[in-house]
Amino acid sequence: MADLNTQVLGLPLRNPVIVSSSGLTGSARGIRQCVEAGAAAVVIKSLFEEQIDLEVNGHEDKSELSSHPEAAEYIQQMGKHLGPSNYLSLIETAKRENGVPIIASVNCITSEWWANYAKQIEKAGADALELNIAIMPHEPGERSTDIEARYVEIVRQVRAEVKIPLAVKIGPYITALPSLVEKLCRAGAQALVLFNRFYQLDIDIDNLTAAPGYQFSTPNEIYLPLRWITLLTGRTDCELIGSTGVHSGREAVKLLLAGAQAVQVCTTLYANGLDRIASICNEIAGWMDVHGFQRLEDFRGLVGKAAQKDRTAFERLQYIKALTGVD
Ligand SMILES: Cc1cc2nc3c(=O)[nH]c(=O)nc-3n(C[C@H](O)[C@H](O)[C@H](O)COP(=O)(O)O)c2cc1C
């Protein structure tokens, strides 16, 4: 019988399936339902930096959003729904009500306000903190090295303030990912969540306005995290958590074979309901039985480590195979 127990960020998990930060995890009830459905851990819906700045620091919002009336109002509404003080209460309730690790999440673009708030998150009882860092460059003068330095500085400052484990969730659009991963680990991250799925921009052709794009993933989006976890496994001190495109046990197994410590799921739960968590676990266990693996450690990183022998040749080979295999 397959044993799915594992650990992430030093926290024990009953299986490798974590519910990602999303609307599903934005209330005590939502979190409880995820845990009852079998989630090994839950990442609470992110608190956005703009909300904290407004309530905690009493700052007038000077972010790039403040100049946009629609965005500023949206942020204020968000703050009312789940502002920083409510967020701390949600952490406390989630901890009290559930016997699995509760991971807080903050979406941040600067490191300024952290000294105060990260400590409060820790005090509220969060088992770990996931920093959802999404810095969108849009000025030609912004250099990639400066932007990466901001990522690192955020992690460094938070690390200096809290003792709980830190995960950093980043997007895939980084020029030299292995270098940034190394810097984030040195700055104090214990895990990298690869990857965040940024909201897409669409254009409404009837109203001639910008509009939010489709926010859910497809299973084909697994290939980006799969590629990077395969290439990074064994080469970083940070744990790697697979995220984006995990819709069934198949994608979860692939990420574990690449070297992921655990996987996060979101879209599939919106599409198929929370029962999907148990199905994913059953599919992983069924696959392990067929292949004679008893524990996750028996096969975690098996493919990723093989690819490490010659990374350039491995990448080139997959590229050539992909292109030459299509008529
Ligand atoms: C409705 C919705 C809300 C989300 N909210 C957050 C959030 O607050 N913080 C965050 O880090 N990610 C958020 N995400 C991104 C998810 O956590 C996840 O990274 C992304 O959907 C990719 O995973 P998936 O392919 O399993 O959906 C959200 C996604 C959706 C669909």
C-alpha cells in the first residue's frame, strides 16, 4: 500500500497535495472544506501589499495602482473584504480549526512594510509564509538585475523578521532562473513555488476596453514547471513545489518524478470540485502500486536527477525531438 506522507518546509504532510492560494482559501469555511476533502496543507488567499499599506501603515496608496481610479477602488473594496486585521484572524481560526499546516500568503512588490506585518503573521500562528512576488516591468529603463535585486531584498527583509519557513512563489518570466533561485535561497527562502500563473490581459472588442483574461489553467501548462523543476532538482538547497497545470494525478506524478517536493492545485478544484483532491491522491497511490514504489522518496526526482548528468544535451535533445517529431 502506497504511503503518501511527506514533508514540505519542515512541516509534515499527509500527502503531497496542497491547495494553492485562491478564492477557495479566502475564508475559514473554504479552508475547512479543503482540509476535509483531503488537502495536506492550505495556502490562504493572498493579502495584497496595497491593502496592508492602507490599513496597517496608514499610508496613502502611492503604488502604480493609485493613479488608476478603478484599480484604487478595487483595492479598497478588497481591503474591506479581507484586510490585514481580518487576515490575521483568519490565520488564527484556520489554525484552530484544522490539523494541517496553514500557510499565509502575501502578494508583494516592495519590502518596506514587512518588518511589522510579517511578524504579526507569524504571531497569528501561520506555519509558514508564502511570498507571492510579482514585479511587472514596464519601463524601458528598468533593468532585470534591479528587478531581481528587489525579489532578493524582499526575501532578505522578511527572513530577518520571522523564523517560520518561507516559500517564494514566482512567475516563469525570468531570464536566468537558476541564478535567481540561488539568490532567493541564500536570502533565506526554504522553498520555491514554480510557478505562479499571472493574470492574463484581454481586450473587450465590444466595449473597446482592457479586460481580465481567462484565469484558469489547462493541463498543458504543466510543461513549464515540469521543465524547470527537472532542470533545478538537486541543484538548489530550496525545496521545489510544482504549481500550474496540475489537474489530475498524472501531472502530480510527473512533477514528483521531476523532483517536486509537493504540488499545489487550484483550477482543477474550481472545475471539478474539492473531491478532486482525493482523486489526485488515489491516482498517485495507484500509479505507485503499479510501479512498485512504496514511498514518495522512492521515486521523487528520478527523472530530474537523470537529466542533471548533462543538462545542455538533455534540453537540446528534447528540443530536437519536439521539432523533428512533427510533420
Ligand atoms: C480565482 C483565482 C484566485 C487566485 N488568487 C491568488 C492569490 O491570491 N494569490 C496567489 O498567489 N495566487 C492566486 N491564484 C493563482 C493560483 O494560486 C495558482 O498559482 C494558479 O491558478 C495556477 O495553478 P492551477 O493551474 O492549479 O490553477 C489565483 C488563481 C485563481 C484561479
